[in-house]
Amino acid sequence: MPILPKIRDRRFITIRRGGDLTDSDHRLLALWAADCAEHVLHIFEDHAPNDVRPRHAIEAIRAWVNGELKMMQARDCAGAAQDAAREIKAASEAARMAAFAAGQAAAVAHVAAHELGAAAYAIRAVMETSPKTEREAARAAECDWQRNKLPEQIRELVFDDQRLRNNICWFVFGS
């Protein structure tokens, strides 16, 4: 399912590329996405303890934020984490979702709007680990955890993005 909008939101395009997003807010989005993905990384690592690609993706986005890694390198790590997710197939949907969250987080270096993908996939990972009767409570708890981690400077931007893209993100941000 695509999690990016068909028409790019200029609020998630950096100023130097003709949008409205400052570099500092881009870095905050990346760090928040990394936090979301890291919060569920254990789900993937419990399933595939020897596969470090999702962890490397989270490390890569943090390194990019610190100026220690080029955008293309972070994007390559995003692709590797996505590959890790695809290789799991149906063996563990929760682990797949956690790896996808890591890949989305690393992809924020390239396209800031992937921030919501990291959050959505992380919520899906948590939901998949829960019994069906507890999935809604798990969804709400993870969503609340993520929202509590949002830096004030990007809070309204992300809340609005959640509202606008909730329908293409499995409605994980609420009904």
C-alpha cells in the first residue's frame, strides 16, 4: 500500500528544493521517525537476530542528521531494510512491519514525507503482535507514545500530516 500522497506536500519539501521545510525541521522529522522505528525494532530482531539491516537503517538516519552520512547512503540503508522486510514474507507480519518502519525512517533523508511511513509501520508492527481483541488498544497506545515523542517544532505539521494521510496509512492514526 502506498503511504506517500500522489501530490507531494510542499511542507515536506526542503526550501532549497522549492518547498517550505527547513533543514532543522527535516532533521527533527528524521529523528522522530528513527524513534518510532527503534521503538519496535526488537520485534524484527526477535524474529531475525542476525539481520542487522533494519538497525543499520536507523543508525544511518541518525548519522545523516549529524552530518556523518550522505543522503544517498542513508537511502541505500533504507532499501536494505526494506529488502529485509520483503525477505521475511508471511513468516512474521509484525517483524515485516518493524523492518519496513526502519526503512521508512532511513528514507526520510531523501524524502521527508517518509516520516509518517515510519510511524504507521511501527504502529502496524505493534498491532500485529497483539491478540485481535487488543489490537485497537495497542494501536492507540503506540500512537500516543509516538505523539508524546514529537518535538514541539514539528508537532502540528505531523498531526496535520496524520490527518491528511490517515486513509492511506491503514487508519492507524485514529478514526
